[in-house]
Amino acid sequence: MKTFRNENQVRKISIGTCFPTDTILDRSFSEASYDTEAILEICDLKTKVLLKFEMSDADCVYGLGENLRGINKRGYQYESFCSDESKHLPGKTSLYAAHNFFIIHGESNLGVYIDFSGKINYDIGFSCIDEMSILVAGKDFDIYLYEGTLNEIVKQFRQSIGMNYVPPQWAFGYQQSRWSYENADIVREIAKGFETYDIPCDAIYLDIDYMERFKDFTVSDERFPDFRSFVDSMLQKDIKLVPIIDAGVKIEPDYDVYEEGIENDYFCTDIEGNPFVAAVWPGKVHFPDFLNPDARKWFGKKYHFLLDQGIKGFWNDMNEPAIFYSEQRLKETFEWLKAHENTNLDIYSFFEMIEKVNGLSNAVADYKNLYHKVGTQRVNHYEVHNLYGYNMTRAADEGFKQFDENQRVLLLTRASHIGMAKHSGIWTGDNHSWWEHLKLNIQMMPSLNMVGFLYSGADTGGFQDDVSPDLMVRWLQFSLFTPLLRNHSALGTKMQEPWRFEEKIRLQLRDIIRLRYALIPYLYSEFMKASIQFDMLFKPLSFEYTSAEADGVEDQLLVGESLMIAPVYEQNAKGRTVYLPEKMLLWKASAYENINTSQLEEVEAGYHYIKAHLNEILIFIRPGKLLPLVAPMDRVSKLKKNELSVIGYGSGYLKYELYEDDGESFDFKRGEYHLSILEVDHNQVVKSNNSHHSLKNQWIVRA
Amino acid sequence: MKTFRNENQVRKISIGTCFPTDTILDRSFSEASYDTEAILEICDLKTKVLLKFEMSDADCVYGLGENLRGINKRGYQYESFCSDESKHLPGKTSLYAAHNFFIIHGESNLGVYIDFSGKINYDIGFSCIDEMSILVAGKDFDIYLYEGTLNEIVKQFRQSIGMNYVPPQWAFGYQQSRWSYENADIVREIAKGFETYDIPCDAIYLDIDYMERFKDFTVSDERFPDFRSFVDSMLQKDIKLVPIIDAGVKIEPDYDVYEEGIENDYFCTDIEGNPFVAAVWPGKVHFPDFLNPDARKWFGKKYHFLLDQGIKGFWNDMNEPAIFYSEQRLKETFEWLKAHENTNLDIYSFFEMIEKVNGLSNAVADYKNLYHKVGTQRVNHYEVHNLYGYNMTRAADEGFKQFDENQRVLLLTRASHIGMAKHSGIWTGDNHSWWEHLKLNIQMMPSLNMVGFLYSGADTGGFQDDVSPDLMVRWLQFSLFTPLLRNHSALGTKMQEPWRFEEKIRLQLRDIIRLRYALIPYLYSEFMKASIQFDMLFKPLSFEYTSAEADGVEDQLLVGESLMIAPVYEQNAKGRTVYLPEKMLLWKASAYENINTSQLEEVEAGYHYIKAHLNEILIFIRPGKLLPLVAPMDRVSKLKKNELSVIGYGSGYLKYELYEDDGESFDFKRGEYHLSILEVDHNQVVKSNNSHHSLKNQWIVRA
């Protein structure tokens, strides 16, 4: 890799007149020239630009946010083009997001952000093992170059895109979802299940069937009669309901959202200027033009319909935007089919037919026939594709602020782009109940953090396909640490609420969920400190430890300042290899009630095979660090956060900086939060600077 | 797990009057009663039978032959129903084979073979973590129960199904394939590529385009003019051509195979007794009725058309049988489509459409409408589905014997069933260029060996999707050991012949292929000894080492008597963890020319992280063992097999039993082979009982 010979740590290269993406907030960069030494080559192709970077044998490439493959992205191709990719197969190059930030990490480090909202293709040592080439499908973009340590680079980049989204604190609790809990009775049964089996839960999701024929901002009267009272009855149990919102607005006369959109020209158009007709859940829809500020404001305000009824959170789906089919494509496909109906379909024509039908969805030609109105300008959607989901979510967030500017609302979204992290968290989309997707979940967390998606997590247990009991346990043992902890599964798959499993497994799942609640003081503190300091919650080992060994670790993560985790993600594994960059304290966690010093064991630096039975979680406490814990309760709100226990590893006084705030307002943005310094020696809490913490239990091992 | 309280090591339970499957040759079993203690429960359902087995926490389940998931099959569901499964995703339950043999391995071991050719579903701790339940979709079958050590159980079972297929020795050389080398010029270019880059190769495959419009036993005059001379010109270079054969026979008047089949009633029929119309490569076809001995004989003889022209090997494809569509299903689908053409397709009806179209292929309803004639009886295909590919391959093998009863012919097949291993090798079907499929390949080899498929291997580099350079290298480093070593890739994917990669990678690939030729004396010896002794070539560690640690190893294999391998199967990995059940000698192999003692290192028993750069292969030599090597040549036939080198690990005299035969006849079946005892001390070959071996080099490390 070439490196800077320059004093400036951050530089910007403008290739053209960039379409305003609103991704970069901090614009104080020095301008770099076109032929900066950091880039091997910039080739000006006819309508595209090719960038090349050199990689040495030992270099790792981190970043690209939500994407396939490992922590180190070398050896494959990727595409930045938000895509409703429902399979997440190793051969795919794109998921729902476009996160054009990466770091080449070697003897020195180079961070690169490409501010462009069209398609970008990456070839990171795929065609040539030591070369990274990037094809930008346009000529109007900026490149930002960052230098420093890995942590410095991320911090600089994150500062420039603004502070990340912070959800209400209850959103750190366990959340239960399924496509679908399709009526009020079923939702009640689910809530009852958590009571019956004494399992904590803070939220239940409403997937598409809560709506009246999949129309945004409607509730089916038949399925959810008197919705407001129903929401209220759940809130009385301190269970929040989280409904889904689709990007597409159903075409249906007299449906208010449709009528208003038409009346005000709020919908995207086709080449001829008519509202573009696509189909998603309700069948035919129009897409609100979220690049139009008026349309954004209008759509954002629509969320008030549900906020008014006591809703505290939403998930924005299908906003790549996903297109099942367009009217035109469907017509063409039917014509092809009819022309071939009575022919002898052989291997080539048969697969052409299969591809035609499967290719109905998310066709590039449809995106190219979709237009936005930005000011007086018509902008082709294909060129700014990756801004769509971002701006839908921005609309929602701005709508929430209009409803109550100081109230945090849970917001998740599927499609995302750099800069969107200001507005929302994300879930990682429609994964499968595959061990491979648990591994993908583990490996994706740091790169999501790099681009500001701190509030994120995967569908725990897997959305599609049937989960096995051991996969459910192992996945939950990892999601234990992700700020978003949601169990979600698809129509037609095995039910995967904790009590759908045999007793032995159900009790293990309960123990893990309870451990999650015990960890909330730590997770929330680390999340908030990372947010305020533009830091990451999940880090690859190489961000804190400098060695070839640390660079090579793809399946362990640092979680906040005190922990390193080594999840088990292989079926039937009764342990795993762990690399310790330094001596640490291993806590083989199983249940909050079981914590005792016999579960704590010092492990020397180096590689070790460590046993982990199905009910054991490998958590390592770094030297000199404390892990605060609280006694689990069935809701986040009930946690007695001033009665803490600690596990610690080190000599003398051990310190931990505990973050606390009201958990629901934005007052923290004005500095209204508490940072309590917990200092613990081997006998007691020595000091807490706001002195309201009492120590219940402590398990300290002297280093 | 329940165990026998019985003296008998093998017992048979007959549930009904079994349809003759010809899988079991050795019928000398004692009859066991219905309520044997080994089985927890046998439930007589209305048209099915449910078997249940107990598993303790520590038990592993091995077997099921060609299937998804790990060496230990616990924690998932499987289906025995030969299926053209083109994705091999973790959520699938069936591949191309039905291998109903498994072993529950714990404090004692229980082997189980279910002799049934219809559908069987396995739930191995998927629904209930400690229970295995097996649903047999019929009531006429036999169960065989085997007791003993793991090796004894496999040996007993294998003896009962007969000696496995043995290919000509040249089939241990490197083989190059692609869909397609579509004409003679391209095949010549490929052969030339191997010459130009000095890479060994023994065979080139001909995929579907060599035929005249996909008709079995035809050659396209246009693409391969004067085929006989062309084959001959390749044979003069000692390159064997291996054409593909489809199970379906094109419906085309005047095409001899079609006409003869119709005339003699050799095709499968539908419920009304008309030849069943399915579609595969050529479009509409009939399926030869391979369960009819006359049809089998007729079809087997058809191979002579190609044998006559100098062809030395074949691959039988699509013999599950795969059905792209049936006439009737296509018609129904088109009707559904037309009825929905102008409706508003919403999420449910749109996905119904997608499923209808994708569900055209391999529909159970089609298999249920397909009939065989067995003697005077009409047999529904669905009930004996898994016998189809088996009997196509049997037809081919019997045809070869008729052509020349003492000449080995290379034969691979896709669909398979227990007992077919007598007739053919298999490749593991249409995998992808995914690291996950390299791992699957590693994990599948022992279970294939258990059911007799010793001559097998995967499409190295992956069939579908584009391969990365490092995956190509790592995969070849594993396939180095599989008897079938074939590089195969699909239409539309990146070309993956060794010289399609940059020089650095090409040279590494060449080194690995040359190492393969160096290993042939060992691999062939171990293959043949395992064949004769009903043993396995690839074994999980637990077959030779008794410990919980050995039971847990899912990514290392014993290969023959001298070696343990630890393949690297993760991208960007610069090493891996290895478990050594005892002290062994590590050979970090890179190229034959590089072998020297600095590449040899003793490694203590236990878990170790061992570095392995992209060009390094981790091969462990077991204590007291020798590994014979020969100098690589560009063809198997040119290897100077009496000039051997050895790597050894141990004290005093080290022995190795080298197997040799003519490599092309079946004379070995009459005992006509040589077993030379190589005895080596630290200085020389001390003894070779047929004394024609000279020692070129030796690298011996004293234990």
C-alpha cells in the first residue's frame, strides 16, 4: 500500500460536482490533488472512474459496512447498490446497504470514503491478489482520505458524518418478532408466553399483516380492533409494539396516503413523468419521492398516526427500494412466456425462462426508469439509488422530532447508506437459520460500527429456514452483546420464541436473555460512550493489539473496553480455539445466578482450545478492567441500576466509567448524563463519584 | 443410545417384504426381532414407519454418505431422496444421493443400514436435541444393525454391499473440465495450455455441448468433426476424453435411441401407460426404464458407440432423475400464469407465482406419475426413486464389461444409492466456488467412504460462481488427496484452468498438481488396500483415536495409514488450529522440489495454532509411518514408480506396504497385484520384497 507523504491527516479529492448526499457534516478537509500518492492510480474512463490501490501480502482491508464475508474483506468482489438480497449467499456481492468506507491496514493505515450514491464495484484482491480496484459508475463524487491508527481513522470519519442514532434504553431489552403475529390475540399470547415462562421481553414486533391490506399507516380493524386500547394494554405491561412500514404506497383510490401523494406530486415518476408503478406487498404501489423535501416532510408526519396511538418504535422495510416487479417488466415477461408456451424448452431456453421470472424483481432497467424531483431538476434514480432508503428513514426521524423533539423513538431500517446512521439503527435483513449466518453476524458487527451503525443486530435464530435448538442457543449467546437483540422468523418456518423449544433448551435461552438484562449497565454505558466519542462498540482485535496474529483473528471481538468475546458458531462444537493477545480472565458464563469464582479462570496469552458446553459463553475480561452487572428483571425499566455487581480482573483499584442518563430523551446531547467512576478494590466499591451505587456482589481475580 | 445385549454383531430386522434393491450381497445375517433393544421405538404408522433412537449428550452420528453439514450429523434434518439440488445450501436436507447408513458413536457404537429405496426423513437431534427419529415412507424394508468398533462396523457393512468400484490408475491424475469445452479446437487449446505451462493433466471432460442437440450417444459433427481421429490424437498425447451422458433420451423421430426405446417399450410410462414425457437438456425426453433388465442391457450397450471411438471414461448425469419440467406441470403452470396475468399480484400471490415457476422442476407429483415395469409388475417410481441413478450406472458398468470385461473404465455418476459403489465413483455435484463448499467437501469425504464411494471428489474450485485465486489454491490443496481430482466450472463463470490466474497463483497451482502426481504411489496404494480390505481412505480422527477431543474434530482427516491432513478452508487465513491426538511430524508442503528437512517439524500432541501461508499445505505424518513419493511427471503413465523417495517419522526401521498392479485391468480381483514391503532406516531402503524399488531421496525424522 502506498502511504501519504503529507502532514494532513484527512484530505478530500473532488472528482466532479458531487450530487448533495448530506453524508458529510464536517467539511473541514484540506483539498488533495488528483494524483495523491495514497492512490496507486485514478483512471478516467468514459462514464466511470477506476481507482486502484496496492496491497501488500500482509495488508487487511476493513470496512464496507453491511456486507458479506469476513472482517477482512480481501479476496472477493463487492457492490455498493442497495439490494433486497434475500439469500445472503457467499457468492453475492451486495446486501441492503451501500457503505463506501474502508481502511487498508498494514504497516500504515489508509481510510477511504467515497461519497457517491450510485453503483460502486470493488475488487479486493479477487482478480489480482495484491490489487484493489474500485469502479465508480459515475464521475461526480468526492474521495476522502484518512490517516492515523485504525481507531483514529474511524473516529475522524465518524466525526465527519455526525453522531450516530441513539434509541431509547428499553430497546436494549429483548425483542420478539415474527412474520407475523397477525392479530391482537396472537400478540397477547406471545406476551403471555413471556410471563408464563418468566422470560424478560421489552418489545413485540408487528409485521406486515397488522395493516389493512398492506397499506402504510393503516391498521386492520378486523385483526386489531380498537388498536389504541390494545397498544395501551400492552404498554401497561411495559411491552412496546413495533410496527413495520413499507416504502411503497398502495395504489388505491380513496386511500388517503395515495390520494395525497398523487395530489401533491410526491411520488417518483417514470421516464414519461407519470407516477412509477412498481409492486411490493400490496401489489401495485407508487414510491414516495424521499429526495423531495416536501414529500419527506409529508411522509414523516404520517408516522404520527401510529405515534398518537402509543407506538414507540418502527422498522422501515423494503426501502432499497425493493421492487417485486414493475408493470412493464411483468408485461414483457408474460409476452415472452406466451411466445414460448408451445415450444420445446431445452436447457438454455428453460433456464432463460426461469431467469426471466426470477429476474422480475429489482431489475436495473426499472431503477433506470425511475425519476426523482430535486428542486427543479429531474434526477434519474439509478444514479442516486443508494440515497433512497436513507431518505425514507430521514423522513421518519424528522417526523418523530416533529411529534416530540425530545423523545427517542426506536427506529430500524433495512436499506442504508453512509450518513443514515444519524437517523436510525439497522437490522441486517432477511438472514437464514444457518450457522454460516451466525458467523456472518459476528463478522459484520465491527464494519457496521465503523460507519456509525452502533444500534444494530441480526435476526437472532435466523429469519428464513428452520432453526435447530443448538443454533438458537449459540446465536442468542452472541446476540447477548448486540445492542439490538431481536428474535425474528419468517412465515412457514419453525416458531422460534424461547418456549417453542424443549425445556432444557428453553431454560438455557431464558438464562441467556436474563444475562442480557444483567449486562445492560455495561452495554448501554459502552454504547453511549462510543456514540459520544465516535468510537466503536465492537472492534476487531487488531484495533487494540498490534500483531500479525491479532490481524488474523476473524471470529473474536472486543466489546467495549472490558470484554473480548469468542462466540461458538459451529454446530456440535464443544469448544473452540481462542487467541489471547494478552493474559485475560475467562468467565465461562451460563446464568446470572451461577456466577462464582469457579467460573473464572486466568488464561495466558496465545492460542488455546477452550471447552464450551452448549450452555457456556466464553467471555474474557481484559486486565485492569471491570464488568458491571445488575440483577436481571423482566423489563429494562425495572433494573435496579444502582445496585451493581462486578466481575473484575487486575490488581489494586479497578476503575470503570459508568454512563447513565434518563434513557428516553435527547438531554444527553446537551451533556445531561452521569459518568460515575466505579472504583473497586477487592472488598468494596471504594468510590462512585455520584455515590448512589451500592455493590451487591463482586468477583475479582487478582492479575 | 441403547446398545445390544446380544452376541451377534450384525442383525437384520425385516419390516415387510422388501422390494429387491440388490444393495446387500452378503445375506448371512441373523434375524433380529422387531423389538430389539438397540432401537428405542418402532412406531407402525398407517403407511409409514417411525424409528427412534436415543442419543446421549456425547454421542456423535456419522454417515448418510453424500449429504450436507459436518462429519457429525447431529443437530439437523436430512432426507434420502435423490435430488438435483443445485445450491447445496445449509438449509437443504438432500443432495443427489440416498445413503441410508449411519453410525451412532458413543460409549458403544451402533451401525444402522435401512434397505429402502423410497423417501426417508431423518431428524437427528433437530426437534429434540437428544433424540434421533427416522420416518420411512413405506412399510417394506429391512434394517441391518451392526456392532463393534467404528472401523469394524464400516467393514462389516461394506463387505455386505460388495467391493467398491476401482477406476483405471490414470484417473488418479489431474482432470480438467468445464461446461463446456464446446468444440474440438477448444479442447485442443486446453490440452495445449497444460503443455505450455508444463502442468500435468490426464483427462479433459466433454460436457453437454459435444453431443448433437443433447442426444445421448451422438457427437456433433459440426463441433467435433471426425471424432474418432480427434479422440485418437488426444490419446496420442495420453489425454483421455470423458464425455457426459444424460439419463433422458430426446424425443426425436429417426433418432435411433429414441426409436429403439419406443419400439421395445424401454421407457418409463405415466399412469396411463404412455411413455412419460419430461424435459431436461434437449427439451422433451423419455426416461429409459433402468429397472427393466432388458432396457438396462440395451442402454449399457449404447456406450459402445463411444468406447469404440477410443473413449476411456464417462460421467452419468441427471440421473436422480432430474426433471426440468413435465409436460403436464408446464401446462398447469401456464394456465395459472394466464389466469393471473391481469390481477394485482401482491406479496402472497407474487411469491406463489415465483414458487410455481421454480417448482416446475423435480416435482414430487411428477415422480408419482412415473412408472417402471419390473417383470410383469408396474412399480410406481416414487416408491423406488432412489434406485434410478443406481441402475443407470449399473447399466453403464455392465455395458463396459460386455465391451471388455477386463478393462477398467472411468465412470462417475451424480445420483447414487447404497450398493451403487460397486459400479462407479461419484463426483459431489454442482457445488459453488464458496469456501463453505470446500469445507463441505472436506467433511463429506469420510461419509462417502463409509458407504463405499472411495473414488470420489468435488468440483475443485467450485462449479457455480466465480472462484477467487486463494480459494482455487486452498481447494486444490485439499483435492490433492481426493482420488478424483477434477477442476470443473460452469458456463458464465470465470474460467478456472490453472493458467487463468496471475503467474504467482498459476505457479502455486502447478506445484500442487505436481505434488499430486508425487503422491500417487501412496494414494493409489491406500485406495487399493482400502478397497480390498473394505476400509476407508478418509477417516475422521475418532476412527483411530479414542477421546472426546478426537470426536470433536470436524476439519482434519486421516488419509490412509500414514497421514493426517489439516486443510485451510477459510479466506485470508494464514494458519489454523490443529488438534494432534499424538505427537506427529508436520510437513509444510509447498512443492515437490522444495522438500527438505527444514519443512519437517515435530509437533506435540494437543491443540496448536500452525501457520500456513497460501502456498503451504499442512500434512502430518503419523509416528512410525512412511510416506512414499515419486518424482512428478506430466502423466500418470510416465511416473517412474520404482524410483521412490520417502518422508518418514519414527525410530529404527520404518515400514510401508506399497500396492502395485497394472492400473488398467481387473486382474487384481484374482490377486494379481504386488504388495511390496518398503523398509527404510535412516540411510536406505533396507528391503523391498520384490526388490525393484530404488530410493531417490529420504527425509526421515527420528521420533
